[in-house]
Amino acid sequence: MADLRISGLRKSFGAVGVLKGIDLEIRDGEFISFLGPSGCGKSTLLRCIAGLEDLTDGTITLGSREITGLPSAKRDIAMVFQNYALYPHMNVRKNMAFGLSLNGMPAAEIEARVKNAAEILRITDLLDRKPRQLSGGQRQRVAIGRAIVRQPQLFLLDEPLSNLDASLRVTMRAELSALHDRLRVTMIYVTHDQVEAMTLSDRVVVLDKGRVAQFGRPLELFHRPATLFVAGFIGSPQMNFLTAKVEGQGADSITLSLNGVTLTIPTDGHHPVDPTRPVTLGIRPDRLELASEGQLSGTIRLAERLGTENHLHIDLATGGSVVVITDGTHPARARDKVQLRIPPSDAHVFDAEGKALPRRLDAATEALISEPDGPAEPA
Amino acid sequence: MSDARRISSRRRPSLAPWLFISPWILGFFFFTLGPMVFSLIMSLHDWPVVGERKFVGLQNYQTMLTQDPMFWKSLGVTVKFAAIFVPLNIALSFLLAVLLNVKVRGTALFRTAFYLPCVISGVALVMIWKWIYSKDYGLLNYALSLLGTEGPNWLGDPNWSILAIIIASLWGLGGTMLILLAGLQSIPKELYEAARVSGVPAWAQTLFITIPMLSPMLLFTFITSLISAFQQLTIALLLTEGGPLKSTYFFAMYIYDNAFKFHDMGYAAAMSWVMFLIILTLSLAVLKYSAAWVHYEGEVKGGGNG
């Protein structure tokens, strides 16, 4: 088994700390995404695992071997780079075989591996071409093929789809998913695109300023974001955040006051929050309801009609603004005055430090997010 | 009316574009093409600096090839020099460029230091080398004496003189080095990272990634080194004056002597044309055979789909 364990990983460039103590346990065969905005350290973390960067502190173990100090080549990994990093003067076949032949692998074995990888990726008829004669998608396949022929225990993919156009990205995403199902090898995938992370991954590591903000299944991140950062980062349009005061709290509920309107939100049992400090109430745009009577009132500033749904940008009477998603046939127009209702069980509550209070979910959602080995599918 | 004017102005090409390119055109005609044609005409004449000029047809060329041992001797010296200088120049420039491409403290300082000889006047450089090579007072032989060996008479011994000139010429490799360094820095670092992950050893990275990626620059420096080797004059003229025993009597120096010592401009012009043809032929040959080993990034041969 090749579980990947990272503990206490720190990485600084000079005085700048990029990774500030990362602990992760990745199980054999998992598809893991490192997700986060630019500068969060996700690529650096991947490069540390690849052995392209030296750690400042911490250890990395793959299976039973500690690989922290090993050179890249001895780590039993393969890496796919964002800009493919194909050798431009070698044809596709040589690009894939280059590393193998220099490590003394018999020619017949190399030929078999290249042939196999080419078949998996459907690039057999491109084997004699040079990279410059290939399209972006084909180059990406060759780059993946070069990783496959190594038959590594761990695939590292650094934003492999970000140089492709939108439609090709969707196709390649499905192919990567199929490839993972076929090879059943641990893959780590760095991306800033939450859709890629959500659709491809068994579990997602959300990174924020060099720390793990949350590590969990895609739907867990969506339904039970651990922090304000994760709640705001996952989901599009972004979750609406409203400042609220604590009116009272029980063992498994909290009563908030939103500009004078009170609202009791169920929790899954929480440690008491400091009632003197303001909390944040989060509600996803698709969960806010237009109603004849609600906790919020406001005026529609902008109505974006996307066909299947409308995105209504609403300026609240009490200040601030929210986005509401309605059905595409809803007649609401700009400058309409509306009332909004917050269904209590759909609300997220974050304490003054930005940590989420555990949400109480209905049985169906609970089952969906805690499903141990099911494929990750978007809601 | 206005339509008609527009049509007529379209028919009559305007003078403005010609005015804009005229500095180059004039320079090319007066300082490049003109002198070349003129020298070709000269080469067909018996053309003393003072006195009557006489058309002699190809006689200058005939004399050179059949009756002038000094022509062959000087050509031999030049070829020998080029054969040693060109590979050494490229190899050393490449090595220095690779060293300077390593990110360590002070690379800017070294880069400047290695390039410095290129901005110093050739004459000043030769004066320095004259002192370095001096048999009894030279820096080089003093250094050798510290090591316990007696240095040769660099400039006075026909066996050593050509080597002395090669070494002095290599002093100016900063330009070549700079071109190769720029080439090295344009190679994407991901290629090396990909190689590292695949376990490609460093020597193989140099051989199979660096050199192929650098091949257009290597070709360029190969050709420019070749040309400069054949035109070698300053250092030999000032350092050894062709001696001893004509061991450093370069082709270009023989041209110079014919023109300005023997005042036979026609013969000198004919020799210049022979040199031009030799350089042209060699350069074309290099270019022709370079297709096999030079890789150009932007070039697409054959049908790529997409």
C-alpha cells in the first residue's frame, strides 16, 4: 500500500513562509485535489512532494518509505506540468521513453509501456510527431502518457488543464477521471478551479495562506465548510454572508438577531460561542427564498437571466447586498422590492474567528456527504 | 474628383517609403555592395596604388593558385588556426555560459568580467598579451617558473606562436558566451524538472536537453566564429607580425601585406574574393548540414493538425 503521509511540513523561501505546517494523510488510490487561490501554496506543496523543492521542516512518507530527502527520481512518482514540459526536439515516442531508456530499462519493455500508454490515451497515431505538431489537448495527453509509462505509485498533476480552452477542459476532465478509475493509482491534482476539484476528487484539500483550511469530501466542503474561507471559496455564486448578534444558544441550536429579526438555527451540537461578539450567518444563493414575508428586505439591483436560472443581486434595506438564485422563469426584475426568507436549516453560522458551528443536516444530505467509497458527484 | 485623385495617387507610388529606407539603401550601395563590386573589378586588374592600371582577366587568381607558395602557406596557417580556435571557442563559451547560468552570488560580476575583453580595444589587448607572453619578463613564464618549469619562447618559437595567438583570441570569447548564456536562460526550467522527476542524470540533461535546445545559438556562434577565425588579423599583426618563420602568417595578413606593403591592390582584391568564397562555402555547408542537429522552436515541418 502506498499511503502518503505528510507531517509538519513547512517551507519558506528566505523569510517568507509559504507552507506553515501541513499535515495530511492520503490513502492509496485516492484522487486528491489541492484547491486554493493563487499564492496559497498549493503548487509549492506539490513540488515539495515531488522533490523539486527542499522542505524547511517536516517529513513525507510514501507507503513504508520516508521520501523526504530522496531525489525526485527515487520517490516513485510522476509529475505532469502545467505547460506540459515536453521536450520540443523529441517526438512523442521519445518524450515518453526518454527517462526510461536512460535508467537502463530494456527496449522491449519500454516499447510495451509506451504502446500501452498511447493506447490508453488514444495517441498511438501521434507517436512519431513532434510536440509542436500537436494541439494543446494532444500535448497534455503526451505529458500524461510520460507519467503513465513510469508506472509510479503517485501521480502529481500541477494545474494540467489550465492551458486548455473551456470545452477541451471539460473533455479532459472526464478523461482524467476515467484514467484514475482505470489505473487506481493515487493522484494529487493542483487546481484553482473548484469545479475541477469537486468533480474529480475523492477528497479535496483546501489551502489558505499556507495552511490546510479543510480536508474532506467535495460535498462535505460544500455542505459543511469548516471556515468562512472555505464557505466563501466553494460554491458559485459565492455564499452570502450577513453579520448577526447572538441572542441565545442551546446545546444544539443558536438564536441570532439579524437587524432586529430573530432566527433560530439548528446545530449538530456546538461549543457555546461568545455572545458578546458578532457572528456571521452564511446562506447559499440557491437557498435564499423570495417570499411574501421574510427576514430580509431589499431592492433588486441587477437581474442576470441565464436561462435555467436567474441571479438576482439584491441591495438590502439594512445595508449590504446578497445574491439569490431563482428559477429561470421567475418574473423578478431590477428595481423590484422583494422580501427574502432564510430557511433556518440551510443557514451556516460562523463564530467571530470564522470557524463554523457544526451544521445539522437532514438524513439524505448526511448520507450523501459521508458515503465512504462512492464517486464524488456534484449536488 | 476626390475619388479620381485617390486612384491616381495609388498608381503613382509615393516617395515617402523610399525616403524612409534611404539611409540603409544608400549605406548598402555605397559601403557594402559598391566596394564589393569595385573589389571584384580590381581583382581582374593589375592595380598598383600609383601608376597605370591594366586589365589582366583572371591572371591574379591563376598566379595565386599555381605560382604563389605563400598563398597556400598563409591559407594553411589560417585553416589550422580556425580548426583549433572554432571548436575551442564554442566549447569554452558553452562551459562558461553553463557555469554562469547557475544561480550563485556574483554571477553579474563574472558575466561582466568575461565580457570585458570584448569592449577593450584590440590593440590594447594585444599590448597586454605581448607582456604576458614575453620570454624573459612575461607573466605567463613567471607563473610557469613558480611551478618549476621553464616556459617556452611563446612568440619566438614557431611551434608555440600559433598556440599563443589562439589563446589570445580566446580571450575575446565573451560575446559568444553571452549569446549562449541568453540561449540557456530561455530554456524552460520545467524541462529539467521533468527530467529530474524521470531520473535523467545531469550529464544526460546537458547532452539531450541543453545542447539540442541551444542548437540554433550553437549554429550561429559556429558560423560567426568561423568567419572571425578566417578574418583573424589584428592579434597576429600586432603580436607576432606573422612570425616567427611565417608560422603565424595569416591569410588576412597576406592580403594586408599585398595591398599596403607590396602595393598590389588587384592581387589583394583577388585574395579577398577567394577568402569570401571560402567563408561563403563553409557557411553554406554548415547551414546545410545543420538541419540534422539544429532544432528551431517555431518551425513546423509536415502536417500537424491543430
